[in-house]
Amino acid sequence: YVIADGCAAKSLDKHEAALEKIANESVNVVSASEAESILAECAASSKQSLLDDSDEWLMIEKIFSAGGVGRNESMDVDILRSLIESLHSDSSILSTLTDSLEASGEKEISRAQMHKILFQRKHRSGFSENFPLLILMSYLPFLYSVSTRIPFIFIALEITQGRGRELWEVGVVLGTYQVSRALGNLIVVMFGGKDPFKRLQILLSCIALFGWSFLALFGRPSETSPFSFTPYLSETDGGGTGSIMPLFALFCVGLGETIVILQRSLMMETAKESPSGIMDESLVAQRFSYQYAFVSFGATCAFIVGGWLYTT
């Protein structure tokens, strides 16, 4: 039992191999050396087998077990078809498997063939196929990060140095901005649907663009560039303090919090590479890492370049 449990911790196949070995030799109590020998044979058997320790293979093993098929045996296609029909499921996995069986016309299917039908990833080739990944992993995350991080570097400077106001007002403006970012995520959850990128990405980006355009154009002298910085003089310099009300346009900028949309879209793009629509978890984790790296790079540019542009 201890040996079988140790194998089961890795895969169902190893578990069954150990159980068969124990049953054949009628082993009830084994010594350490005997246990090591059984485990070694169990490991060697798994290396020779095409099955590995992933959840994909475990799912296939369950299908074959439900059909009453033993280890290293193929399943009759008619039995598999009857098993699928008895489930009464609209799962994309089962529909993919059914369509493939009808197209192939084969009488039997092995575990390796089923794995290939359901999980063999379609590799992208050429710029056109990789372009969506490039957009979702680098370009849009970078621009999103720049847009949403710049306020953290310039708001304190603008309110205290440019407009001669108090530090507590910095907290009020940034607090409102953070509320809008949370609201942006809530909008994605409530109204994004199955494909939030198509529904909300352009809309929320345009709202953020409106916020930035308002801040760039509002109150600027007509004879100067819309993006030039004209400081609000303090009373000691012959002027008055500037109002912080226009800065609440950052609420619109915060609604452009679209990283959840980009993450969801990256998962959907990864799932498209699988015939059954099941994404490769290790692959999507790797792509999330690249995406987050560009988010961090965008934040770095926003803090360094943004502060430099503001002062010059």
C-alpha cells in the first residue's frame, strides 16, 4: 500500500503498475530493498510508456479506464463513440475528439493518438500569426503601464510645485485616481463577457485618451503649444494658486486599467493553439512573465522619462 501510494502521487499509470506488481507476487509486507526494486521497475515502466505525469495524460487514462481498456491497449472507436454519446456533454474536448474520429475512419485509437488529437499544440509561424502575441505581450502592456503610471510621478509635482497647493490634496487626487482604476477592473468583470478585448479595450482606451487630452489642452495659452507647461505662480511670485479641479480628469485615465483584458486575451490566444481549446498552463505562465516584464518596463519609463519631461 505504501509503494502504491508513493506511485499514485506522481501518476495513475505508476499507481496501477505498482498495484499489479504487488498483486502478482502476493506481497503484503516488503523490505526496503524489495520496495526499492519495485519502485525502480515502476519508474522504468513509465519511461518506456508514452504517458507522462501531466494532467492531460491522466484525463486520457480516465477515458480509457471508463471504456474498460487495459494498460498499453487501444480502444475500439465504436466503444469510445458510445462512451462519448452516453455523457451527453457539449464539451469542446469531446466534440473535437468526435470530429477527428469521424474524419479519420480508423477502427481503434491509442492513448498517444488521443493525446495528439486533443493536446498537440499548433506552433505559430510567420509574422502574421505571431503578431497578436506581440501586441498582447509587449506593445499594449507597455503603453498601458506608461499611461497608468505617469500620474504617480507628476501629480505631486504639479499640485505642490506647479499649483502651490497642499500635500493632502495630492492624496485626494491620487485616491480618486486609484478608485477609477478599481472601477475600470470592475467594468471589465461585469461587462467584458467572454471576449473583453473586443468589447471594452478600444472603449476604455479612448476614455483614457480623452482624460489625457483634456489635461494637455485645458487652460493652456492659445499662443503656445498645447503640450507646453505654464507654471501656476504662487502668491509670493505675483500670481495665485492654481485649481486642482482639472486634475480630476485623471478619473478617465484610470478607467483605462486594461491589464485584466490583456491577460484574458493572452490566455485565449494560447488556447487557440490547442485543438481542444485547452491552454498549455506552462506556456501561458511563460507568456504572462513576458507580459509583466513589459508592464514593469513601461512603469520604469513612466517614472524616469516622465519626470524628466515634466521638469524640462
